[in-house]
Amino acid sequence: MILSRYAAVPALLLIGLVTAACGGSGESNSTTVTETVSASATLTSVPTTSVARSPTTPSVDLQSLIPTPANSQRTDGPESIQESGTHKHFLVNGSPNEVMDVYRTALEGAGWTVVVENAGGGGGGGGATYTGSNGDAYGVFVGGGYGSTTDVNSCAWPAKPSNTNCGSNN
């Protein structure tokens, strides 16, 4: 008999809880219980990878960023090249070292920050390779020749491309 009395208590509690949860006896009286629960969490930083992509249509007029060298006798281009870039070729009257020195000054005057990758010459020939940035734009400027004729290939991209080859055979 003792065992059945103890078994009845949980059953009555369960019936009371079910009745309360289901709306009780049908009366409209209700009680709202608000409970505050505190929890702690550890936030973990998740590394992300972003990929820079060149836009399909440059937002900058790249052609206008490429100055024409002084004493140019012919200009070829502009032509579109890889990764939304543009290429111009200039045939210039003047010795390669002088033409490239003057062209570097013209690039800087047009807003380029120029890096001399290599330059030199001898025996009447020579040339130079410059790289540079102008805002987000990236450029490669290669010139060389012999005697009083210098070829200059100038390329500009909206951002530094994966392939920086600048010439007529890109």
C-alpha cells in the first residue's frame, strides 16, 4: 500500500502539469512566466579568404593614364590585353636611354609611382623596364632600341594582373 501511495503522487503531479500546460479547466485566467537564462559563449574567429578580381570593365580610363613619349613618330593601339588591360606601342625618335629617361619623367608627371626594374645600355643600344602604380591601376613600361630609334610598349591594368607581360605578343 505504501508503494501505491508514492506512485500516485507523481501521477497526480503529471496530470496537474498536463492540465496547466493545455489550458487548465477552460477558464480564461492565464499566468505568464518570464524566466531569465544566462549563458556564456566563446566566439571563435573564422579566417576568411578574399579574392581580388579585376573588373570586366575598368572604372578608370586606362588609355588616358598612358602618356605618349616625346618625339613619337608612330603610335599603335590602344589594344585590349589580358585581365581588362590596355596596350600601346610607340616608335620614338631618340636614343633608348634618353627616351626612357624622359618617359619616366612623363609617367611621374601623369601620376605614376615608378619603379625601375632594369635599365642600361651600351654600344649605341639600350633600354629600360619600369613598373608602376597610379591609384589602383598598375602599369608596365618597356622600351629599348638602337641608335636613334626606340620602341616603347606601355600597358596598364585596373589592378595588378597575374600576367604582367606587356608587348605586342601578349
